[in-house]
Amino acid sequence: MRTLLALIRAYPARTAIMLVALSVAGVAEGLSLTTLLPLMSVAVGGTAESGFGQTLVSALAQVGLEPTIGVMLLIIVGGMVLKSILLLLANRQVGYTVAHVATSLRLELIEALLASRWEYFLRQHTGALANSIATEAYRAATGFQYGASVIALAIQVLVYSVVALLVSWQATLVSLVIGMFFLFALHQLVRASRRAGARQTRLMRALLTYLTDVLGSVKPLKAMGRDNVAETVMHDQNRQLESAMKREVMSKETLRALQEPMVTALAASGLFLALVYWKMSLAEVMVLVFLLVRILTLLNKMQRQFQHQTAQDSAYWSLRAAAAEARRAVEQYAGTAAPSLEQGIRMSNVWFAYGGKSVFRGLDMNIPAGSFTAVVGESGIGKSTFLDLICGLARVETGQILVDGMAIEDLDLKRWRRLIGYVPQENILLHDTICTNVLVGERDLTRADAERALRQSGAWDFVTALPDGMDSIVGERGGMISGGQRQRIALARALAHGPKLLILDEPTSALDPESERTICATLSELAGKLTIIAVSHQPAIAAVADRIYAFDGGLARLVKEPGTSNLT
């Protein structure tokens, strides 16, 4: 119930509309059912002798209606039709709200993740995030749907109970008390579903986390004949998930199986008491039994729907916890100055440590605007960290990074990053068209921008040679094209929005010599048109750069600058 209340507070307007429609539908059904008693009296050849029956007959007479079978049947049918129309509107609102809840929860998590610090994002499991956005959001929204169903059923129970109390308050109260006792006794099955649902949430998160990692490494695992190891682990996880699902199914079906005989026993008991002890007329007994059976059936359905809802609770709270954790790690933007890159970037006495390990100890560098700077050094020396500092993904401990003389902390960081084109070391393309991979859904860019970027990156010739051109599918992670082609598409992606600074992290490390020469030729053509910083340990990149910095011992040494041809 805590989850349902939380969802109601989160979406009050939609919930209010839904509840009004459900309430009016319940009242319409209840009013139509009040004609059952005089109808049954007439049907068995008697008159509406009870006080309740006489009141109904008088009410019909006041509006000019005779209490004939035809009139009362029309009232019942009309009430049911009105109820059905109102329920249709209410259930449509429920469906719309469920879709809105799922979308809102997904967007809430996605926005929180994208706004979080880079260090926080690095610690997250891709599979767990995918599970939250897809599975948990859907389960949470479905839980709201079940909760709304519980509210709708509760309204119907209330209406039926009022009508039944007017017929015989003694029999109704006894039946309700006994029915509530049985519902309470069966509540353990609801708790079992909640525990099974929570276990499913944990296991699904773990399974998708591991599956995502395995799929990213499936090629080398298959090549080494070790894919059976991953299969064994996933087999065990799937078995555990299956066990949790079986427990949930067992508790649900047990509840369903026990409820039907319970309703039958209570109906028979109510019939016996009404006829033997309270000496009610046959018409009253028949109406009362109908109402009590209906009430108890609705109560049982309420419990089953509540059981379904509790099984989804853990998904909602798991997703909300992930979003809250991401919001606590939100990236802070203090600067407001408009950035530009007219003069260059300077790093002055920069100190930085990561994970307790010192990376830079007084780093000094000067990168003029329009230059092509290569950064070289051994693996693990801090080259990628240097790029993170330039992009503002990491922050210096002491010292300064200046862009045209302004500290990077004083810049509007989002606008600064819009001036950057970034090509990472591992280029993972989307399983989509080349055009989509270049534009990645940015609405301000067009196919003309994609073509321009592909020409700048040297990819246009091979793209136009493909059967579908820019609409060619590149396959999973770009596996349907060569490594050099993937690199040029990644370069086009970085150039599509017209950056002033192009950053490349090991742009040719996984390429064959011919592809490496092509990429270097492309970078040479781009040099001077924009500022280029390339981290690499490949001689080919150093050969085309106009200045080279070598990292060693937390410091940077200038080993090549314009006007020199050899490393110093």
C-alpha cells in the first residue's frame, strides 16, 4: 500500500480523475441494483412487503414509473450500461496513467544518470541500468495499475455493502466479518508474493548486469571456447529466477484456489441464517445472497489484485533508489562565463590524484588554438585522465586549467563541452544506420550535417559505395564494417556539430597500417581548421602533430614544437 500511496502523491491529478470516474460508476451500479428486491418480489408472485421494498416502489411511483418487471429490468440494464461506460472511461484513464508513470520513471532515472558526475557514472553497471529503465519501470507502472484496480474494487464493495445493509444489516455484517477473517488468514500468501517479487527484482538486476558484460565479450569468449563458462553462470542465475517466479505463481494460485470454496461456504451459511433464523422472504433472501456473493467475490478479487501489486513493489522502490542515488551525485555547474577557443588552453601547476594514486604533480602545458598537439607516454601514465580534465569530467585538486585565460571552473561547462568533438579509444557504434550513428538523434543536425562530417572524416567515399549509402546498417557495435571505417564514422560523429576542439583518445591503436595512414591524413587536413589534441603512443600520430608532450612522472615535457621535425 505504501507504493500505491507514493504513486498517488506523485500523480494526484490523474488519480483524482480516475477515482471520480470509478466512484460514479460504482454508484450507478448500486442504484440500478436497488431494484432487484421489488423485481424478485414480483417475479415470485408476491409484493414488496419489506420496508426497503416499499420505499423503492414509492420512489418509482413519484417519478411516474410502475414497478413492473419490464420497468425494473430497464433500470437494471440502464444502470449497468452507464456503469460500463464510466468504467471504460476510468480504465482508459488508468491505462494512460500507467503509460505516463512508466515513461516518467524512465525519464527520471535517465535524466538523473546523465546529470551525475562522471566518476559516479563509471561505477554503474550497464545491465543494471538497462534493467531499471526497461523492466523495473514497466513493473512499477503495472503495480500502479493493480493498485488502481484495488481502489475500483473497493468502491464497488462499498456500494454493494450499502445496498446489502439496507436489505438486512444483520446478515450483511455477519458475512462481512467472516469474510474479513478469511481474507486476513490468507494474507500470508500476499506476503509470500511480496518476498518473491523482491527476490525477482534482485535476481533480474544481477542477471542482466552479467548478461550485458558477457555480450560485450562474446567474441573473444567464443574464440577461446570459454563461452560455456558464461553459459553456466547464466544458467544458474536463470534457475534462481525461475524458482522465485514459481514461488510467486504458487502463492497466487493457492490464494485463488482457496477463495472460491470460501465464497461458496459463506453464501450457503448466509442463506441458511436468512431463511431459518431471520425468517426473511424468499425475494429478500435471493437478493441478499446475490449481493453477499458479489461482495465476497469482489473482496477476493481485491486481495488477488493487491497481491499482484505487492509483487511489483520492489521494482518501484529499486528504481526510485537508483534515481535518488544518481541525483545525490549530480554534477555541479558553478561557472557562467561564455567559453570560446580563440587563444588556447593552458594547464598551470596541475595536481591530481585518483583512487589514492597520484597522477599529476605540477603539470604545465600550453596548447595554442588551431594547433595539433599529441600527448604520448606509457599506459597508465594519465593520458586519458588529462583528457577528462580538459573536458571538465574530472577536476583538478590544485593548479588551474585556463581556456583563453579564463579558469575552466568559471566557464559554463555545458557550453564548453558543446565546443568539443570527442573520439574515445573504444568506438562502439549503434546497431543502426550510418546517418544515425553520426547524428545520434540530435534534433538540430540534419542529413546535410552528417554528409559534411563524413566528408571531413574521409568516410564519404566508402559510405557512398555501400548499397544504402548513409542508410546502411553497421551491425552490432559496428561489426559489419571494418575497424578503419568504424573509426572514421566515430570521427564524423565528433565533427557533426562543428566543434572548435577535437579530442582523440588513441585514434589509431587498433587499426591496420593502411587505415592508420588514412586517419592521419584526415587529421592533417583538419589541422589548423580546429584545435586537435590526440593521445597516442603510435609514431604515426606523433609524425603529423605540430607539437608533442611526453608524460612521465606526473609531469609533461615538450619534445616537439612548430619549426622542429625530430623528437627532442
